[in-house]
Amino acid sequence: MTTTSAAANSSHHLSPAFPGRAPWGTANKLRAWQQGAMEKYIQEQPRDFLAVATPGAGKTTFALTLASWLLHHHVVQQVTVVAPTEHLKKQWAEAAARIGIKLDPEYSAGPLSKEYHGVAVTYAGVGVRPMLHRNRSEQRKTLVILDEIHHAGDSKSWGEACLEAFEPATRRLALTGTPFRSDTNPIPFVTYEEGNDGIRRSAADYTYGYGSALGDGVVRPVIFLSYSGNMRWRTKAGDEIAARLGEPMTKDAVSQAWRTALDPRGEWMPNVLKAADTRLTEVRKAIPDAGGLVIASDQDSARAYAKLIREITGAKATLVLSDDAGASQRIDDFSASTDRWMVAVRMVSEGVDVPRLAVGVYATTISTPLFFAQAVGRFVRSRRRGETASVFLPTVPDLLTFANEMEVERDHALDKPKKEGEEDPYAESEKEMDEANKEQDEDTGEQEQFSFEALESEAVFDRVLFDGAEFGMQAHPGSEEEQDYLGIPGLLEPDQVQMLLQKRQARQIAHSRKKPDEEADLLELPAERRPVVSHKELLGLRKQLNTMVGAYVHQSGKPHGVIHTELRRTCGGPPSAEATAGQLRQRIAKVQEWATRMK
């Protein structure tokens, strides 16, 4: 059957109401990527198909349109959808019903009623009874849709259960919207191909990344607003430590400063929530029903954040603490309302599909690229052209790196780099992934493991990140300079956002130059001249500078100490051990310039 005739035949059984667009093959209303993926599938008719599409691009529409086509042409007789959460399972059943596919989201065992075309279940449910689903797959020709398939690698038992349950399936459609896991747990029904570096990586049959979706106007551009500030805490050993978010420090110190910032009893969280609510007010001028979501680390913090929001706004925030039936209903109620704020514990965020969410606060200490992409994916679903999303972050090197690399597409690597000393920058520890995937009503034991007391925190507006560039100088909460960035209109084209940010930074710099030096109590340099680097990156820059100086010693005949002194005199700044990343880079460039002149 040709693609064209397939398209014509598919138009007779799909309701044009799904979801706000006509189905594939009718009035050409599918998005270009969905149509392209459909055409590729129908042409190749594979048993396994992996579609990687950015959150908000419309994976559900594509998958259900394909399911409808396969049912209509008797390629399959029933459909099984496997989703990560109870809430998403129900959303799949509701979306399927809108195009005439009836899925039972409450199925647990036994024969399925004849009124249904299939079932919607969770990965955990399959893990409990894999043979039940295997028997169903063997009895009738089955299409299995594996939503966010990276979850099948969350635990060995889930992966093995999926293999056992769906190995007999006639067709398997795997979907994911985020970069794959960075651990090496293989994902069932995913093909891995070995690259020139000897590392096996997942091979997608169709990819539609955030960059492409942004260019097509399918997703919103994201404005990241980063906040730093001074933190003070007491360690388990009783030592008091003070540090500033964004300054180079050890991994442990970054973690503890970050936790101090997120403590609801300090000043950082109330000020950031106040700024986020101010931003939401601005966005609602153009998008009246725009909502905000705070992603919390644990239930106690979530409750405290909800209390702070009530104090700030005078209105109650919707609180979603765990993935139970009540939580699912609260998400639905919030989605259908015009309420301002919802607070959810971390992994619930992936099950939150609320298109009106436009402002987010990343108030969790999870620093994996996978989770970050899932979290930001809650805010990028575009409903009309010109909408922007705003996400508030602590100034933590990992998070700023992820924010700046939103458009980078990654595959799941099944092997680790073998070279000695080489690290995969996106390889999170097994412990961190386990932590991200735990149900939040479990006792995680975090208090015993990271026992410390947050003593003090303050918030300072640090920078805006947009489209890989950084803007802004530091400003106090509530200041005119901060309000300049919070007041960016919520309905703008990406090039307009860029232009406005440049203008606001120029205005801030001009204002700073007029002030007497004694009034400059914050570091008044533009963001691009204040690179946020990790402790490890700083050590790397020092090593690079010493290597360059060593090479220049042989070339010039001057001693090391003399060259370092000349560099300090020429470039300014303290000795290398105390120099900032920017000062070290400046000295590296100067040594290179000197060496080039001598050649």
C-alpha cells in the first residue's frame, strides 16, 4: 500500500476533534515531523520503531494516529500503552478516547471487556505481572506503545519484565522526549550502533529535537533566570562554612550551598518565589491563564514552598505530593483552572502535562541532564505563536550548562569512554539516578547522609540565559535592575527576546557606570564576563596555563616566575591560585599571543 493511499484510507475513521487538529491524512493538519514519521513508518513497516521527539512536540498525537492506522488496516488487533506514571496512563486513555480508541486505564487482570481496544498500564504494573501481558500479546496481534521508554531501564527488573511481556508483540513503538539515560542499563527494544569511538549508542528511527521544534514554532523558547547569593551552613562535623553560589568550589560544597539556598527558612527561596510570581504576573498580561510550577526535592519542602506562595500571593497553591489518585485529580483540576501556582515533588513533574504552565522554579538538587530536560519540558508546550517560558534556577554550574545546551541532541550510550582519565560529562552516578526515580513517600535517608544545618541564605539576581547566550549584571531582589528582566513581555518572537535582553543589559551597564565606586556592592560585570565554572574546570584552567607557561619557558628562556609576574602585570589580577576563570583565560590567551610573536 502506498503512503498516499494509506493517508486517504486513514481519513475515514478518525475524529477531526483530536486534539484540536484533524488527524493524519485529513486536511494535512499533522505537524510536519509527525507526518514525516508516519510516512517513514508506513513505508518501512518495522516491527520496532523508536521516535525521539522533544517534550511538547506531540508524541501522543503521532503514536495514537499510528495506532489508529494499524488497527484500521488490521495489522494489529489491540493496543497496549505503557506509561511511567498513573497520571500519564490516564492521560493516554483520555487522548485515545478522543479519536475513538478505547483503552482501559484500570486494567489489572483477566479478560478485557469487548468495548475496549486495549489497555493503558504503568512500567511498575508490567514489572509486577509480566506474564499477564505476555499472554495478552500472544493471544491477539498487539501494538505496544512504550512511552518515555528510558524508564524501562530504571531498574533491571523493569527492563526484564518489558522484554518478557512484549517480546511476542506484533509491533512495538518506543517514544522518548528527553536525552537518554547516562547510565549503561540497556533499554528494551532499542537498537544500539557502535560508533568510531567504540561506544554503542541508541539509534532512533526518527528524531525531532528541541532546536528543530523551536525553529518550527512547535515549542516555546525558554528564558532561564539564574540567582546566586551568599550561603552559610554548619557541616556534620560542626564547621561553619560560607560560600557564594556560582563561585568555583568542590562538588560537596556546591551540593551543600545549593541545599542551603533551597531551605525554605532562609531568604533565597522566598525572594526567588517572589521574583517568579512577579514574572508570572507579567506573563499573564499576554497569557491570562498562564500558570507556574515549583519542582521541589521532597514533601516537607513542597509544603513549605506552598505556604510561602500563599504568603506572597494571598492565594493557595495546588500541592501535588505523590503519584496517587488524588494527586492526579489535583493536576487535572489545576490544568482546567486559571489558578496561579502548583508545587510538585520532583518525579511528579514528568507526569504533569499542563500546557498553560509558563513559569517554573527548579527547586530540587537533582543535577542529571535527563531530569533537567524532563523538568524544563513541562513549560515548553506551545499553544500560540510568541509564547515564552521562564524557568528560575540557582546559579549552579551543571544547571547552567544544561540550560545553555538545551538544543544539543544526545543518544543513550551503552558503554563508557575507555581512555584513562576521560570522563563522560553527562554520566550521573547510579545513586543520583536512583534518587531521581524514587517515589517521594519513601524514606530516602537523605537527612542521615547529608546531615548539615542551613544557617543563612540570601538571593541575588545573577543572569539571564537565552538561546546559548548570557545577559545581565547582578542585582538585588526587588531592585529596578531585576524588575527590568522580570518585566520582559510574555508574548514575543525569539529574536525580539534576544534584542530586549541586549537592550536591558546595555541599560544596566550604563546605569552602573554613573554610580560612584563605593556604591557598587555587587560584582558589576556583564554575565558573559562572569563565567560560572566548576572547581574541576578551574583546576583545568590552572593546569592549562602552567602548561602554556612551561612551553613558553623553553621558547623564551625566561624562568616560570618571571613569566607569571609579567602576565599579572599585563593582565591584572591576583596570583594564579586565586585568579578567576576569566583572569586565567585572559593569561592563557596572552601567553599564546607572546609565543606566536616569537615564531
